[in-house]
Amino acid sequence: MTTEKKETHPISKTEEWPTKHREGLTRRNFLILSAGTAACVSLGSLTYGCAKDATPPVAGYPIDADVYTTLKKTVQLSQSFSETIAPQDLQNISEYDTKGYGVWGDGGPLSPVRRTDIMSSGYDLPAGNHPSTLLRYFAVSDIHITDKESPSQLIYMQPLNEHGIEAAVTSVYSPTMLYTTHVLDAAVQTVNALHKMNRIDFGLSLGDTCNSTQYNELRWYIDVFDGKVINPSSGAHLGADTIDYQKPFKAAGLDPAIPWYQAIGNHDHFWLGSIPPDAGNLRRTCISNEVIALPNVLYRGSAIYDKTPPLYYMGVLDGATPTGAIIKAGKVGDPGFTSPPIVAADSNRRSLTKAQWRQEFFNTSSSPAGHGFNLVPPDQDEGFACYSFVPKSAIPIKVIVLDNTQRQDDGATSIHGRGFLDEARWEWLKDELKAGDEANQLMIIASHVPIGVAPHKSVLGGRDTYMDWFDNSDNPTSMQNAVTLAELIAELQSHPNLILWMAGHRHVNIVKAFVSDDASAPERGFWHVETSSLHDFPQQMRFFEINLNSDYTISIVTTNVDPAVKEGTPAWTARKYAVAAQQIVNTNLRPSYPSADPTLPAGLDPSVETTKAAMDTTINSYNAELLVELSPAMKAHLARTRGRS
């Protein structure tokens, strides 16, 4: 193997700019070594050490040698099944092979779609364009690291399918829950491999690190990035010596040259991303030895407060079985369920408050300490999770990391998955945008909840996605959103240096254009890019490259990346299960909801795209080059900074 020498550019001590265009992420295949570093650790009742009679050091899992992005090839699902598996039978993993589920192959390359939606009419890049790369970074979202043996889950709701809608909710049960730490480890190794090919400046994680606020879930997440030994079981640690998804393993860890930053998601501080943990004493249930009994909160979220019968024991996954069988689940009062099923309690399952979750990021060996939360303004309260940073001192780009999740004291009794800004966060955001304009900085907003893509139930025939912009006007005595969606978009459009809003949350790869409200000032438009989940198919990350074109426009090149899973490893099995879950449940990953953008008329949103029309619709990836017009003042500033007239 030969390695092409690449030109490097000073960025830390001078105001010199990179002027030579560096090539894209995928040039050729290359090998990457697995991180099987020896470790001497003690993990609860499981001890792994370096003493004479200790268990041998814990090894890691390699990724595949063929590391690529979707610019080279894609994951294409088989659509050939010998027999149908119903969505409520998703747990029947032993039937996947015989019935043809969990099969995929290599799809073709997914070329980027060049989009000029927010540019002046008729715009095209100049002939002989020679862009220079300002930033290159990765984004990952919705990892949902899961303690599958926790007694406080909603597993049974998916197979129960009481009202015919629950089986589609793979966030409460999917076989991928067995391997969440392994998928993240493979994703991190893939980032490291691509970094060796072409330097990555930083990483952003867009929230939902945990599945349900638990300390052990968050520790596993941080420890994967830190390259620690991961003990992915809890309680009695059943199967930890024999079952692949339960065995301790050595995570590779993110390359130390790549700093990573964190945003908060609704699952990080709401029980299962849905309910304030203090409601119904849910925090206690996480460390209990009794499996939780609940009504069907998927059908009616407020049922958690009144616990209207019937109630169901929600079950756990059996770590002693190769396929993680659902056990200890059933209707309260039925034979065998006249008393709560019992599990081994574990204090490491404790539910974290928002402030405790934020603080845990300071217990890390990777950089920076705090992973952004060290930059939270000191005058804000302890649960404030917003900050901004400048990735490269010589490049005028600022990243604004925004917590736009609901508050636990907002008075709402429905699922807490909506976008929300209280007064403190709203004022902070406006100040950050204003400061960015004044400092001649291009700006990127990174949040968990997207905007303008999930419509209110009033335009969906009463069907509620719980992902729209929070509107509590029906409860005037309760806490209100500090800003309407229309007001938010108007504020964003008033800051011409804002080029991109990036988010996760919906587990889809979708790109939307927010066009300027003034046709004579296209720089008031910005792009909105969603990144899918590592929990559900297509289990992808996104890479972003911010390029400055010869005419002082900006190109945002956004590319989906599949973790390079190696056959036979747990991460490979996780992909198999994610593929099978998609084939069985057939989740719509290309939603065409009525427009949720208040700046557009009623009807489908023409600015939303999810895949290139000619591509197989099962791929569900979207690569794009997004063109951005800059204001005359910003163009002049960039020209001066680079020493050009």
C-alpha cells in the first residue's frame, strides 16, 4: 500500500488560510488496525487484569479493511423473502435467516446532488473553480446506548402492538439494542480510518447518547470515545462470559488528534426520551429490582401520570440467550404475573439529572475536557447546555451548540420530543448570532431537534409525531415556548452569516432549504441537514466539508458514511439486525409530510429532499453539495483575510 503525501496548512498561530483544494473523503481503500490494546480493569463482579492468574487482557473488535463513504458504495437491502415476518414478531430473530431477512449487498455510489435552492436565480459555480477547504468534520446522532437489562423500559409495547401502531416503534424494542456500544465503536474506528486518509478537524455528537438517562448508558458512551474497556451488561451480568453482545471488549477510542463536542438530546434527560423522570417516580424504577409496570404510554403519553389499567410488566432482554429473548413481560394480574418480575438491581442504572449528565463529560480522557460543556456561560443555571466554539482559530467559522429540547417543568403531559427554547436559551441564541455577525464569522447551529420539518398534528389528521415545535398555548398558565417557529426562522434569516442548521432526532437523512425572505438578499437563506441514527437503519454518520469557492460562495459538502463493519463481529450482526428490522417494520425513511415551514404555503415542502430520484429508495442516504451565498460584507472580509482584493 502506498500513501499519498498531502499538503498541510498552518492553522493555530497565524492568520494564514488554506489555499490549495484538498480532495474528498474517499480516494482509495486502505487498512486500519484494530485497537486490541491490553487493559487491566475491574468491572464490578467481572475482573480483567494483568496479574499472573488474571483473565487475559480484553481484546477489541476490528472493522473491515474496506473503509469507504457512500460516494463509493451504499448498503442496499434485499427485498426477497421466503415468508413474511409481521412487525410485532420482530423479536423472532431465529427466523431471520430461514425467511431471508437481514440480507444486504453493495449498492452503487451515491453522487452528491448540487443544490442551489438558496442562491440567486440561475446561479452556477464559476468555470475553473478552485475551492479551498475551511473545515472538515463528522457528525453522529441518536446512538441510543441501551442498558437492555434495565427493569425500567418499554420493551413489551412493541410486540404487544395493542392498537396496531406500537409495532412500528423500534425505539422501544429492536434487536439492535443488543449491540449499541459495538456499533458506536465501529463508527469511531471508521472515523479514525477516514482521518488517516484526510484530516478531520473535529466531531459533533447531536444528542440521544443514552436511551434513557441512565448513568451506565452514558458511561459506556463516553468510554467508547475514550477507548476504555466496555462491560456492556448490567445487573447479574448474565452471559458476560459466553454471549458476544455481553462480553467485555476494548474500544478503539477516537483518534486523540480529533476533538469532539456534545449536544444534548431528549433521551439524555427524559425517561426513554419521553417523560420527565420525576413523573411517576420513574427515577426510582431504574435502580429497582422490580420490572416496571405501566399502561400503554405509546398510545397515550399522559397515561404515565394516571396509570389507567390495564398495566403491563415491560420486560427485559435476557443476556444469557444468543438473541436476547424478551422475558419478564406480560399483563399485570395474568397467570405468572400476579407479582412483579424480579431482576438483579444495579446502582449504576441510576437516572441522571440534566446537570449530572452534563457534568459527566468532564470525566473523560479524550479532548476537550467537558466536550464543549466547559464553554457554557458561567452565569447560566446548572442545567444550561448551550455553548459555542471556534474550531480553528484562523478560520472565521463559529459553531453554536444549542439545547432545543423541552424542559422537564414545562407542564406538558405528552411525549417530550418537541423543539423548545425557554427565555434564557432564546436570549443566548440571539446574542450568539449577533456576535457572530459582528465578528465576521460564518455560523453553524448544531442541535438535537430539527426545525421546520415535523408538522403539527392539526395538519396530519390528528396524528401526532411529537417532533414539531412546542406549542403550549392550550395551557396558558403553564410554561410557554419563548419563540414561535415563525419568529425563530425570521430571526435566523436576519443573520446573513448563518449558513447551516444541523440536527438529528428523527433518524432520517434529509436536507431542507430555508430560502431567504428577501429575493434581493439570498444570503439570508440557510441550509438544514438532518443526520440519521446509529440505532436504526441506515445506521449512518455524516461528514461535512465547508469549502470556500473561487467566487467567495460557500459549498457545504455533506456525505453519509456507513460504519465499516467486519463480518463476524458484533457490529456486523448489529447491521444485520438493523437491516432485518427495516425490512420487517418498513419504516418510512423518506417522509413527505405536509410542509411544517411557516414561511411556505400549505402542501408538500418542495425544499425537502431525501434521496436522489434515480437511486433505489431502500438506500435512504443523501449526499449533497449545498451552495450558500454570502453577504457583500462577508465576502469583502474573507478577501481581506486571505490577502486578496
